[in-house]
Amino acid sequence: MEFAPILTIAAKEFRDRIRNRWVLAVSLIFTVFALVITYFGGAQQGDVGFRSIEFVIASLVSLVIYLIPLIALILGFDAIVGERERGSLDLLLSMPITRVELLLGKYLGLATALTLSTVLGFGLVAVMLLAHLTPSALLHYLGFMLSSVLLGLAFLSLAVMVSVFASDRTRASGLAIALWFLFVLVFDLLLLGALVLSGDSAVGVIFPYLLLLNPADVFRVLNIFSLDEVRNLYGLATVFPPALAKPWLLGGLMLVWIIAPLGLATWRFHK
């Protein structure tokens, strides 16, 4: 495997996203939503304006969990199957490039575009809030931005995996939507339902470990558990043991969610 072909494919994918203003549009979406949540998130309680970085991050976590996985899945679901349907996949593979290099190049280009849009969108908000942020608060916010990037890359890996396994774009889009519903909406409902219906302490013991099977929940715990002011509001202090809430451990799990689907996609595409 050579890096030059990977970087060439990645640069093309990134230029395509820049050319069609995809990065600018997503960055603008993140900035607008983040500003609205920051300044008007407490409007229902009659409080308008910046409150604290902890409540800002807690509110943004809910936004990110819904928005970034959806954007990542839309971005990557046709990375391979789209080329196959357009008839350009055989042309690409006729060039001096391997299947693994092609797949990694496409993922790297898409990942760069998604990362840039996320950092630009939330970074602009950080600049606007700089006067309100202490060094500790700024560090928390930068950690939130980094974890948001990791969440997007994890779902982009899932999207590329779907694109490799699907036989056409229709099935790929359906599977991408199904993954979004599963991880963002259905997964937690199923866990809570099982916890309530069983009434068994054994389920409560394994409940935190089951949360780790969902990258969206790993992202939520990673950001919320470190915020003392809102941790109890989310109830995480009673259901999630501190030993599992180590940032390095949860960050490592996010990396596993990035590498594992991409590795499976690479194996399948190579076959």
C-alpha cells in the first residue's frame, strides 16, 4: 500500500466538497444552531444569554448527537456504491491503485471535509464566546469539539461500510437511515425499556457496558460525565460508574468505533 494514491484520491474528494460548498453549508449550520442554543437555550426559564459553559456543552451535546451522525451518514453512504452505479469504479480500479488505497483515500477525503466543517462551525462559536470563557472552560469546549469530530468519523466509517456492502444506492441510503434511527433514537429506548421491564439489578449492572455499544452514547457520557453541574441532571452519576467514565477509555472506544467499521469495509472491498 502506497500513500501517494491515497492522498491523491483524498484530495479529489475534499476538493469536490469544497467546490460544491458542502463544507461551508455544514459549518454555517453548526454555527447558527450553536449560537441559538448558547444564547437562547434558557429562554423557557426566562433566562436569555450565556449562562455557563457546562450548560452550553450539555445543550450542544443533544444537538450533535442528532445532527452530526445524520450528516456523516449522508456524506458517506454512496462513497463506493455511487461510483459503482455511475460506472466509474471500474475506471478507477483500472488505474495503478489498489482497492484498499481507493477506499482509504475516499474515507480520508470525506473525513477531512467533515472535520473541517465541524471545527469551523463550533470554532467560530468559541471565538465569539472567548470573553466569557476561563482557561478551564475553554479546555472543556475544545474537548467537546474533539469528541464531536470523533463521533462524526465513527458514523462516517459506518456509512462507508454500508456503501461497500450495499448493492445499490437505494439500499445504501435505506441502511444509512436505519443506522441513524438505531443508534440515535431506538437504542436507548430499548435499553431503558429492558431496564424498566426486568426490574432486575443484573440488568442495572450491565447497563453501563451496553451503553458503550453505541457511539452516540459514548459521546454523551464522554462530555456529560466530566461536567459536575449537569451530570446529576442527566442521572449519569447513579447509572454509570466513574471507573468507566475515564476520558482516555471513552476516547479509545470512539477510536474503536472509527477503526472497526472501516476495517470491515476494507476487508469486504478487498474481497
